[in-house]
Amino acid sequence: MIDPMHHPFRLIYGSSLPAGLARPVVAIGNFDGLHRGHRVVTDAARCLAAQHGRPSALLTFEPHPRSFFRPETPLFRLTPEPIKAKLVAHFGLDAMIILPFDATMAATPAETFIDEVLFGALDVAGVVIGHDFQFGKGRGGTPESIAAACHRTGRAAEIINPLNEGGAPISSSAIRAALAAGDLPLANHLLGYRYLFEAEVRHGEKIGRTLGYPTANLRLPDNSVLKQGIYAVRVSVGGVVYGGVASYGRRPTFDNGAPLFEVFLFDFSGDLYGQTLTVECVAWQRGEEKFDSIEALIAQMDRDAQKARDILAAAIAPDAPSLLPL
């Protein structure tokens, strides 16, 4: 029997597995957000793996197939690869296996993918998939076709029904819509944890420090759906977590430039340039405003900072815990 507790988390690119991950039970899908609905699938994979004494893995694809088929409108990723890998490890799987989604993969018939990749190169002991998972050329593969092939070859298989919330399945698109509306309580409720992202600190105009609010400037993806405005945040810096207040937008009082996510950390001093921060979005406070004077702006920043401190001091919603430091 394999005890997964004795195996550190592994991130695998391609279908060549090390000995410690031989014959895994895999949860297959894109899993963007690794939200509560996804975790029904990954939890089932962990349980099935434990029953069979095999390691558990999330099997996913990069880039996201939507980005391959529609590169002109890339999908805003709730959990790009680095964050997704950390979440997969946090939620107890032994590995994340990433297969390249390219022209070859897109043209591979479903039966070939099952025989050559799942049963051949990966030699899976079992498969867990969501009820709506489609794969292979022309999306010809279904959960039922994978399950039937598994049963024919003596492998385990489970198809997981959707997890509904308010009469509709929990979905990554619903979470994106909630983030776009500034409805962080809903987004975080659907995720099952507080929404977070990673970004590198860039040099900015250093306006904040002249106002008494030196900020770390972060550039989000161009297709970010986050609602612009003021946020209460928690930020992990080298494994230490700080509260903070952030402004996401174009700075209308100053230059109306490209959108930046500017974070002011409470009770922090030090140089953050070049560091990668993990930012947890706790609450959206208000929209961006243009102020007639610097004094009016500073007074509002003082109010925003105090409100953020009050929000962060309140109890965490039990259905959306903090994962920091992740």
C-alpha cells in the first residue's frame, strides 16, 4: 500500500511519471478556480486512491483549451498554473500532472487519448470526472465513455454530479461574474476560500509615498475581470501575512493610466520590489473616484484604510476561510 503522506507533492509536466506516482487515480479537468464543485471531484479522487492504495493526482491541461481554440479572447484564469498547483497540494492530492494542449492534443480522438495516454503512458488505476467533462477531437469523449473503458480494463471510475448553489451548478464563470460585480462574498462562497492571486511588485510612479501611503504596484492580466475600486486585502510576503488596503484602477486623480493593483500594507516596512506577493481579496469597499484636491484624496484614503482594518478584524466567513500563507 502506498501512503501518500510519505510522498511530497509533485508537479509533473507530461505523461512520464516517477516511480512514486505509478498507477495513480486521476481527477481530470481544467479545474479553473478549484472551487467547491471541483473539490467534490478531487476529494472523490483522493478517497478512491486511498481505497486502492494508489497516489492521487489532478490531470489538467496547459494552456487552457479555450485559450488554444480562441487565442484572440483568452479566458481570465481564476487560478493560473502556479496558484493551481499550490491549491492542489493544499487540498491533499499527491501531484498535479500537466499535459500540453496543442494542435496534436486537439486532434487526438477520444479513444486514442484513453488508450494511449490514460491507459498507456499514465497507466492510471482509476479516473474521476465531472458529469459534463468532454474531451478528444470534436469533444467526442464523454464521462460515460471513459467509465466504460475503465470498467472493461479493470480500472476504477467515478462520475461526479454537479454541486448546485441557488439552483445552478457552481461554475468558474459564475465566480468570474461575481468578481466582476465586486461581489466578493458570493465569489468567495462559491470558491470555498477567499479569492487570491499572485503578482510581482513593479516600480511605479511612487505617488503613494508622497501621500503617506507607499504602495506595492502589481500589474494584473489585461483580461482581468476584477471590479475596479478599493479593496480590503490580506497579503503574504515571504510567508508572513499582513492586512492592507488596495486600489485597483487607473488613478483618475493623477494620470488615468493603465490599470494597476496598488497595495498598502498595514504595519509593514521594507523593500518589496521584485518580490512576488500573494494577495487575498477579502472585500470590495467602493469604486474609484476623482478628487478635486490631494487633501480630499488623503482624507478618503484614511477612511478607506480604517474601513479595511475594521473588515479584516471581523470574523472570517466559515464557508470561505483564508488559505494564507499558501
